[in-house]
Amino acid sequence: MFGVLIPTRRERSDLFLSHAKRMLEMQTLQPDLVYIVNGSSDKKIDLCQRYKKGFELLFSKGCEAVVCWEDDDWYSPQYLEIMMNLWNKNKRPEIFGLNYSVYYHLLIQRYKYIRHEGRSSMFNTLISANADLRLQDPQWQSEMLFLDLYLWQRLKGKSIEYKQIITR
């Protein structure tokens, strides 16, 4: 059983969340649970707290893994199937992800690939229920802007390059 966690912000257009939901519906492998966590409306940076709340809920419901999914990103229809298959194939590490980000620039209509050595961006990350997230750690209470860096430094994981899921 696995879940998808979508941390969103109240000030964002509903179009972002609608788009994220449509992409989820088109996945070849459907998650067992999807949890959407809205951020505060007071402009406070609370991304870390949204992730914390989502991880706690999804793991308490029995998810073996949680895939992070951001509402302003694009995902291939095979994304969840590929992530879950690769996670299983790689012996289910505590943290797993793709070690590059693909950005598409609308004005110049080109892709840009950014490689992340030994880690993944949060929007390309899967967290195992076996991971010791230390959710009560005071660092979770702070306003960490780079949660992905914090988790990838602490957990035993594997990031891999898998550009085949990019379709043009």
C-alpha cells in the first residue's frame, strides 16, 4: 500500500490542484491514498509542516511508502508505476528518488536538466514507512526551506538516473 502526498498553498490558483488531480487520475498505477495538505494563509513558510502532517497521516493509515507530488509540476502517466517498481527493485531504501530535475522554460520552449548528486528534489522523492523521519526533532519545527536536503543527508537512500520517463 502506498500514498501520495500533495503539499499545496492556499494562495495558489485552484488550477494547480486541479491539474495535479488530473495527472494522478491518469497514472497507470493508482495510489491507495492521496492526502492534500493546505498551507497557512498567513504567508508563513510552512512547507516542512505540511510534509510532516502528510507523512504522519499516511504512515498511520498503513502506507509502506509515500510519494511526494507537487501541484505545480508535471508527471508522466507512468511516473508512480516506475517509482514504485524501481523502489522495490532497489530493495526499498528509506528514501528513494530520481537524481535530476527537468524544467521546461515556457518562453524559450526548451528543457533544462539539473543533476542532483546523490539525492533527489522533494518532488521526485519517495519516503519509506521504515525511515526514521524524526518527526519530533526540533528541526522539523523550524521553517526549513530545504527539506529534501535535510532528509537526503540523514536517511539511507538511493537516487538513480532514469530519463526514460521523460516524453517530449
